Amino acid sequence: MSGCCPILLSFCLIGSIFSMSWAWQVDLPHKIEGLLNSCLVIPCSFDYYQYPPNDPDRVVWYKYVSKGYPLVYDNWYPNKVISIFKGKTQRYNQQPGYKTCSLRIYPVTWSHHRQKIYPWVDPEHVGRSTYRFFDKTVTIEVTGIAKKPDIMIVGDMKVGQNVQVECSVYHTCPSDPPTLKLSIPERGNQMTHTTWSMGLYKSSVTSTMTIENDLQIVECTVWHPGGQHASTSKTLNAKCSFSPLTISAPQNEFLEGYASKVACTASYTCPKHIPTLKWNYENVPASTESSKITNTMWKTVSTLTFTPSANDHWRSLTCYALFSGGGRQEKSITLRVKRNMVSRGWSFTSPGSITGMRGSCIIIPCRFTYSTAQPAGLRVIWYLYQSNGYPPVLDQTHSVISKFQGKTSLIGSVKEGNCSLKIEGLQMSHNQDRLYPWIDKNPITSFHTKDGLLYDKTTQLIVSDHAQKPQLNIGGIPRVGEKSKVSCSVRHTCPSAPPTLTLNGESGDSPPTETLVSDGIWERTIERTWTVKEEDQSVNCAVQYQGGQRATGELQLNVECPYEEITMVKPPGEVPEGVATNITCSVSYTCKKNKPTIEWNFENMHISSYTKPSMSNTYEAVSNLTFIGSMGDDGKLLTCTAKFLMGETSNRTVLHIKKYIKPAEERDPNENNTILAANVPFRITGLTHSCVVIPCSFCYERPLTRGIWSKESGDVIYHNSQSNVLDHFKGRTRLLGDLMEGNCSLEIDNIMPFDNGPFCFHAEKGHEKYIFNNSCVFIIMKATPGKPVMSPLPKDVSAGSVITVSCSVTHTCPSHPPEFSWSIPILSSEVTHIMRTQDIWEITSTITFMVAGGDGVKNLTCTAIFWRDKQQARTVQLNVMGSLMYQVRSSLPISIPVSALVLIAVILAAVLGVIVCRKRRCVNDSLTPPPRPEKRRSLWDRLSRRDLEHNKKPPRPPKGGIIWSQLSRRQRSSDDFRL
């Protein structure tokens, strides 16, 4: 029968088919569930007892309907498969000869829901024996929700234990089974797929996990083909567990008197059950610390610092643990305490270490005591400390080790508790050896001890082959010319053969002394006394030991050069004002290198100094001051100070200044001279080394041909014939006035401190002599010029503003007036010179300057420079503000409004007018322009650079002519504007 005719043939043969159905068997589920978008495998198998099919591997699936045979699967005619199954069906697990008819549907859709289908084996051959396949159908149930997987845990449900976790799910797609994923770390994961029943399959994943906490949650997720998934979780509810307490100690036995650390450890799996640990030795200090050991184990450790005594032997040491959940544990150990070998009723003391020189001897001091009465017949034995054994160093009844053979002996009485050991002839082989005594009737081997127990009680021998430098000391500071004592000492360990000491190659003034400074250490000292000299630089001390070792120590003396107090040879007493007085201070000192500098507390006065030898190693420094006092110095201190390399000495006296009073004029009645009236001040002030002008005038109708100035003694200080002038005044005096006009003013240049006068004026005409009343003057000298006075200035000034300030100073030399110097660049300046009184002139410098940028306090200084370069200065401070605005104004942008251009044009016209005016000698200073913007600099640039052009000294007044007319003229500075 052909594959296309099974339906027609079935009608004609139906009777015979029914009669033969008992010979066949088809296994097929009645109903099967499929997951949407997943796959579905419908299991199917058949068997027969008779009437075998012609082609048992030919299987076709049909949809069950009342009429017809709609194809669900046909590998011969796939295009005739109905639409809902077309391209979605195929044979599953088809193997020739295995009699299977299983069908795989993928993907499952909603159109497959409630579909009844059935298989047909060999549909092309239908006959009397053909089985009624449509009598057994399978109904497809489609679901859109994936079933949750099942979690099963097998094992001991305790925290920290390993359990097996299985996650499984049932499905109907064995060809593409679902994927299972656990939320725990993968440890031996195993995936299995099994057939559970007809049409139902089971997929499982199995893993091993360690329970980390009591409420740990395990999750599992299943993923089906087509994307459907589902999850489930399970809380373990595990039990917490506690491990037994443990006690650990560093050793099995405890040592009497030695602290040991004993630890009690409680281990548990849940941190909420942290325990409290206690010991049965409550007064012993203990520390507790909790920590996490692993992910599932915690521990709490209590560490006991336990120092046992002899009474603790065989007692129990117990640790108690009380857990927060209510559990309680305890653990005990039995104490085994070993007695300390050195606490057997006696003890000894000896140094921890002692140093000796090779070839010399050494004594180890040792004392012992018994807690009870000292037994009779005790022996002292010294041993070399070793980790194994007890080699003797000193034993009066047995031999000792070779390197100490014949070298050791006891010092002192054993009955008096003395166990000191002396070692002769130290060798380098003894270095680092540790020795200790044993003082007991029983031998040391009868006591059990742990290694190292005696280590801290031993004395270490340190043998050196290098001698230590001796120590030098000096009593006080050595002073030149005085006696000084120096000592040299060295420490050693052998009083029977001490080292040899020498000072500068010689022994001391007296025999050396030996002093016990500590246990086993002696100090040997020698001393010498000598007279200190300036050239003494250091002292040397040499030491030599019995083994031939040598060392030298040196002490730098740093000798001091003493000096006496400075003295004022003759205090000035009462001093006339303005009159020079010589005052001398002198000081005696030692050491030529210590020459002092003698200073006075008054400046600008002549000082001369010199030094002369006084006696052996002694010198005298002398300073002479030419003192010129003023009335302002009355009551002040005059001080001279001698400054040495180290230190200084001063002397002082109170000044008493007497004001100069005009003396009464005395005339010789026998003189036959014409007496005229003159106008000369009786006193005038003069600045030393500068010049002074003595104003002088007279009225007489007849001209005089010669004017003469002289002292009261008659010595001439001015004459038109230099041969008549005293040498001291030659070239320093000249008449400034015109005798024909009655002007007899005198200039004295480079005036000396003792040029006080009085100086008197008289005249001659031929053989006639003329004398004048009120024609004598006394010059009051001053060494320091007066300070300039500056006109008031505002406290705050704006950057870019123009300020005018004046600086004035008085003087008595109009022929050479002072000059001024300013600390800033100036725009304009003017100097005025006026006479204040008959003998005092005032000169004033008035300047205009622009305040530049740079906010803050700035200095403005005016300096007056007097004739022959004596100077005085005055400084004021200005608080400059507004620098930012000034800089903005000084840095105009390229684009300028029309109104600004007009303003600039007006300013430029004014500037050009001023320049033309100045070329025509116009003197209108008020039109002085500020510097051009391109020439502007910051205030500090201006203050730090002195403009030589603007600081030119004003011109001196012309010489000759009448002095009064010269002084009345105003002098104008020739400074130009700074452009």
C-alpha cells in the first residue's frame, strides 16, 4: 500500500484491522505537558507479536480528528505537515531496529495546546493485520510558567560542617535539558539527567557546601530552552557548635619567678555566641582578644601572664568559658614548677660585665648572702657558662679548664660573704666568656635547671687590646699669668699592676692616687700645677698598660686673657659748652692677641688710641676723646667701653656743661687807639671740620684799609698778609665783606675743635689803629649737625598723586651752605636760603614728587650734607593706597572713547605749552606736568633708582660781593621735568 492511500484503504479493510489489533502494542502517554517556547519529547515505542510491518522504521504522526488524517510529522512528505506543526517536529532518538516512535516538538507554542496526536507505523502497508493506531492518542498540555526547582540538603546541619546540596527539576525536554545554577561556590558540582517516568525527565545539580552561618540561604535557578526560568530558595536553620577549650603554654614546666604566657582558646562557629573567659588565678593580669579564623570559625583567646612561685607546684590552672547563648566550658592543666637554681636559700651579686686589658689582670667583685645562717665549710667554685655542662674556672679541689689554669684565685674571705675572683694575664681567648659562682655544699649537678636560667646572673668578660684615652680635667679656666692645675686619670681593673701615666712626658707633682669608683673598677690619677702662658695651647696625657697598649689624650686649654676694669684717667668735671676737652680712658690687659677696641658713646668727635706695654705679658690700651659738649648734654653720661675678644668693661661719668657767658670788656687806659662801635655776636655755633661765618659790621665815615682778626692774646688769625697769621689758621680764614662798606664778616674754614676764641676784630689805616666795642666772638663748637625738619605730610596718600614737601636745616656757614639729597625721584625742586638771626641761616629744599604704585608703608628720607661731608637725615613714613586704580589708569586700552581722546589732546597741548614756556625761561612751577604714561614706573622702581638728573646739587652762591645781598637771593634749582 502506497504512502498516500492509507485513508482509502482503511475504510475497506476496517473489519479485518479490528480483528488483528490484539497482535500489536503501542506505549504512549495519555497526556503530556509542554513548556511554552521550550521543546517537548513525546515518548513512544511499539512492539508486535504477529504481523510485522514491512518497514518498522517508517513512522508518521497524525492529528486525531473525526475525519481525515492531518499530518503532524512525515519525513517523506514534510510539506504536507499542517501549519502548526510544520518545521517543528522530528523523530527523537531514532535508531534502526529499536521499535521507537518518539516525537520531538520545538518550539512549543500555544497552538499546540489540547492537540491530540498519534503515531502510525508503516502507514504505506495497511492490511488485515494492521494495528488501530488512532485508538491510542496523546494530548498536549501547554503551560507558560516554568516549575520551581526543588532543593534538598543532605548532611549534618551544623555551622562549619560540609553538606551536599541537590537542586532538581522535572521537565519533558530531554534533548535540551534545562540548566541549573546554585548560589553557593562551586565545589565538585555534578549535573545529572534521568528519566523519571514515561514522558517526564529529571535534571539535577549536586554540590558540596560548607555552612557558614546558622541562617544561611541557598538559592537555585533553572533556565529552560526558550528563556523560561524559575528560582527557589531554602533557609538552612543550622546549629551552632563549640569546640572544647584548649590551654597552651610555651613549655611543659614553669620556672619559679619567671613570667610565662598561658593562652586559653575557645573556638565557636557563631560570632553571636562570643564567650567570656576567666581564670582561677583572678589577681593575675590577663588579656582577651577575639578574631575570625575562617569563614565558619571564630576564636576568643585569653592570655595569662603567669609568674609561678614554689607553692604553685602541682596546683591546677583552670580556664572558664561562659558563652552568650548559655553554654559553659572549662579546662584545667596541672602546674609543674621548677625551682630556680639561684634561689636555693642563698644569692650573690656580681657585675653583668667587666672590661680588662689583654696582658693585665682583672678582679670580678662578688658578694653572697644566705637567707638563713650561713653554713660552715662553704666552698666557692666559679664556672664557665655553657648550654651543656659546667666547666670549672676556679675549684680549689679539682682541676679547671686549660685556658684558666693557674690564672684564677679568690680575693677576700668566704666567711665574710666575699666570692670575688681574680684572673691574671688576660688573653683574647677569654673575651666574651661568661662566668658565675656556685656557693653551696651540694654540687651544681644535683640541681635541675633549664638552659639559660643563669644567663642574667653571669658576668661577661670583655678583653680589649685597645687602650682607652685618659681623661684630662683642669680646675677652672686657665688664665694667663696665674697658677692652674691639670689632672689626668684612667680607669683599670688591676690595682696590683696599674697602668703608667705621664703629663707632657713627665710624671705628676705627687705620687699617683688610686680610687675604687665601682665594682672591680679603679681610677688612677696624677696632677700637675704650672703658671699659664699665652702660648699654652694644650696639654697631653699618655697611658701605658702592662700588655704594652698605649693611648694619648689631649685637652685644649683655651687660656683666658684677663683684663682689668677700664678707668677714666681724669673725669672732665665742669665743661664749658662748645669747648673741646681731652678725656682719656685706659685699660690694662694680658695677651697681645686680646687687644681691645675702646668705644665712646658720643659720635662725630675726634678719638685717638694707642697701646703700650706695661710689664711682662701685660699691656695698656689708651683712648683719648676730644669732647665737645652742648647744653643738651648736661646731666648725660659719658661712657667709654673696652671691648675684648671675650667680654668688655665700661666706665662712665655724669657730664656737667656750663653755659658760656659774655665776659666784660677791658681796655688798657694807656692805649691811644680810636674806639669805634661794631656789631658782632658775642657767641656763635660752629660745626667742627665744617666752616663758620662770623657776621661783623661797623659804621665809620672814613674808609679803613686793613681789617684784622686776632685772639685776646694778640695772636692774629686773619691778616691780609699771611706772614702775620698763626700757622694754625693759615689758609683757613678770609674776609667775606667789604671794609669800604663796613662789612668785616670772617669765614673760618675747616674749623678745629679748639678754635673757640674769643676772636676780636680791629682795623688799621696807615699807622692809625682802630679798636671796636662788641667786636669779640666766642665759637661754641658742636661735633654733630642738627637734624633736618620736614614739613607735615598726610598719613595716607594715593598712588599717582602729586605731593609737595619741604626739608629745612639751620647752619652758621652761609658761604658753604648744606646741600640736600632725597630718597625718591622728584618732579621739581626749589632751594631757599634765608637768615633767621644775625648768626643763624636756614636753608630749605622744597620738592614735588608723584606717589607711584605699591600699597603699604613706604619711607621718604631727606638728607642734609654739610660742608666737608658731615650729614644728618630725617625720615617719614607714607601709607600708600589705591595702587590698583593707579595701575588701571596708567595702562589705558587701545580703544579709547572720543571724550577721552579730547581730554588727552588737551593735556598734550598743555604739556607742549609748558615745554615752550620753560625754553623761554618761564618760571610757573604750577604747570609742571606729571611724567608721561610710557615713562611711569612703580613706586618701588622710583624709590630704588635715584635720578641723578633730579638730584643734582643746587649751585653754590657766587663768591665775592656783599654777603648779605648774597644770602637774600633765592636760588632756584635747575632740575628739568622728568619725561
